[in-house]
Amino acid sequence: MAGARDRSDPALRDGVRPRRAGKPSRRPTGLLGGSFNPAHAGHRGISLAAIEALDLDEMWWLVSPGNPLKAGAPDMAPLAARLASAERMARGTRIVPTAIEARLGTRYTVDTLIRLVRLYPRRRFIWIMGADNLVQFHRWKGWRRIARTMPIAVIARPGYDGAALNAPAMGWLRRFVRRADQERHWTKWSLPALVLLRFRPDPRSATQARGLRPDWFVSISSPTPRDRLTRRVLPQEVNCPLPPNR
């Protein structure tokens, strides 16, 4: 079954598997961060589309302990439940949900990405985010450093096209935009680099899912999930939302 092949804790070393024909030696890996509260078919759909468009080996879902732009949200489910929902949604795909941010103890995305680049030298990462996040990207700590750390792929979201293209961060990023028809060559781009991707519009959202079923996490009665990337069971103390992580 496709999935994470790294055999050890990320603080030790990155696992290796035989190089696939035509693939670079550094495994191309997408990173999609979010609360996944809960994970839903929209997450799955855009991830599968990005895997195909960017020719990714895997897509890692970084299930965040907390989100500063949603700090104190009363409807934030426990981290274990959100990771479990992500695992269910990712079944049978090259999507690997992980709560590695809780393991690393990083508070901000920029710090998480820098750590991942150092811990997994045999991977080449690209940061994936929706156009709605590009609108507020300038509010993220070290957002320019994120752009200098790895390429960024922005996925169009219904209703956000104009705001994303006119976002404050785009005033700086616009000069680094690459052509969409060159998307599969992102591993060769010099940094900063940003590509705008457009897939079939999908209006589904976690907010919509919670509206239909506010107590969705109650039905997840499985034991605390084991993180496929770190190979560790989530510590009990991170089964509830932690401080902001953007």
C-alpha cells in the first residue's frame, strides 16, 4: 500500500526506497497544512489533483495542533480525532497524514518547514496552500522565508481568485510566479518560486462539514492513532488543541 516509507523517528534519519525510473533521487513531496477539522473529500480531491499535476511521490497532510487564525475556536476537535479523520480520508492514496508538528514542538509553519527540510534531506518539498490562505499569507510569521525555503503551489478556491491575485503578499511574490504548464519541473526551480494551479472547483469545506455534523469527532472511537510518519502514538497531552501554529 502506498504511504510513508520512512522507518524511523524524524529526529533520527529519513528512510530510503529504490529510485523510480524518471524520478529525481530526492523524492518530490507535497506539504498541505491545516486543522483538518475534520478532513473531508475536498482535501482529498485537491491533494490527488496536486499529486498528479506536480508529479509528487507523496503528499503529507500536516495536521496542525492549532491555528493562530482560529485561536480559541470552540469547535476545534482534539488533535487525535482530527488525525484519525485524516487517516480515514487518505486511505488507498499516496496521502500521508501526520501530526509531526506536535512532535517537533514548532509553533509556526516557517519553523516546521525549515525543520522538515533538515530532517528529510532525501526529499524535495513543495508547500501547497489554497488561494484563501494566500489572501492572508502576509500575516504569517516569516512568510518570505517560507518562499525562500521551498516552492509554493497555490490552488484556486471558488470566490478567492481576485483577492488572491491582489493579496499583499503577491506584491512581492508576483515576480516569482512560474508558468502553470511548467508545473512538473518545480524541483528544478530556483527559489523563491510560486505556481498557480486550477483544478475543478470544489466548494466543500470543513466549516460546511461541521455545520452538518458538529459532533463529528464523537463517532471516532478508535484508539489514539499512530502517526505513520513518526511511527509514534500521539502523546496524551496533545489530544487537545495546542498553541497557534502558523
